[in-house]
Amino acid sequence: QVQLVESGGGLVQPGGSLRLSCAASGNIFSFNTMGWYRQAPGKERDLVATMTTFGSTNYVDSVKGRFTISRDNAKNTVYLQMNNLKPDDTAVYYCNIRMILGAERYEYWGQGTQVTVSS
């Protein structure tokens, strides 16, 4: 079992910045993909950014150039630096970890942290 604890959400004005953190604990495999997804009211949960243990990243087009994902493998922690925030970024942000062992696939989610961008 794996636990994910997120922090760093809040209310920010358009153009502002926030940094999200997610610490994973439990039975974590050496190779994994950690990332962030978000869900706005009435919408599906969508990818924001992911990063593998070896540093390969993937971003949704709408955040490229504004958000940066990073991680500290020693601490099993992933970060999301969000700059130039827009009202459309308002959502609950969820941390995610995916691991594969042979034919078995494991996926866990955090509890979510609210990000609100409003003047």
C-alpha cells in the first residue's frame, strides 16, 4: 500500500504562483511515475504533468511554459511549481503514482488539494 500526502494549495490572484508538494510513503518501487492531475467542477479528471524516476516529463499543452514538475527521488516527493496562474487553472489537484511490477500495475491517488485562481 502507498500513501500520498499533498500540500500547497490555496487561493491566488491571476498571474500569481503556487507550489504543490506530494510526499509518497509505503511500498514504493524504484522505478515509478509520479504526477499531478486536476479536476474542475463538472469536468473529468485530467492530466497536468508527470515525471518518471529517471526525469522524463510530460505536460498538458495548456500548462507548458507556466508549470514545472520536479521530484526528489530520495524523499519520494514530487512538486509542481505553478506560475502565471489563470482562472482556468482552478481545480482540485490530485497527486498520482503509478508503478509496474511484471504484469501487475499499481496506481494510487492523494486526497486532493484545492487551487483557486481568482481576483
